[in-house]
Amino acid sequence: MAVIQLNGQRREALGKGGARKARAAGQIPGVVYGHGETPMPVSIDGRDFANAMRAHKGGNAIVNLKVEDTEVTALVRDAQIDPLSRAVLHLDFQHISLTETIEVEVTV
């Protein structure tokens, strides 16, 4: 399975207002959580994410997310999508280890 390379920034402005400002700038707000670490709010470039997911085949995308000076291997756990415009509103990334077993849902 191919690992998708994405770049992101740490979000300082949290909450509804910060998320709206990020979306207005072409960013997708999100959060990286799991693996015993504190949740980290991030923002991903919307165009880069759309291009990466368009090229991805399969349901569970593994992402190598580079935020500032750290790299995190994560699974795209949830994507909130606007029902009218089909734009991605928010992303949830679950930090994973490639050597541990995890449970995921597979659509049939």
C-alpha cells in the first residue's frame, strides 16, 4: 500500500473562527490524535489533499504528514464533507505505527 505524502502546519487559532479562517485561506482544518499523544490541531492545503486522494486507490489512506519539524504516520480516520458543495470541511488523522496491528472498517 502506498503512503501519501502531505505537508501541514500547526494551527494556533482554534475553534469555529479559526477553522473558518483556515477554510477561507484554502486550508482544511484537522486534528492528529492517538498513540498516547496529546491531540495536535493542524491545517492541510486543500488542493494538495484533493490531488493526493484523487490518485489514491482504496478506502483507508495512510498518510505521512509532515508538520513543521515532525513527521507523523497517520490514518485518515474521518473526513467531514459538506453535503452541497462536496468540499472537505474537517479531517481527523489517527497516529499509527506501521509495526502494530489496528482495526479498520472495510467497505464491501
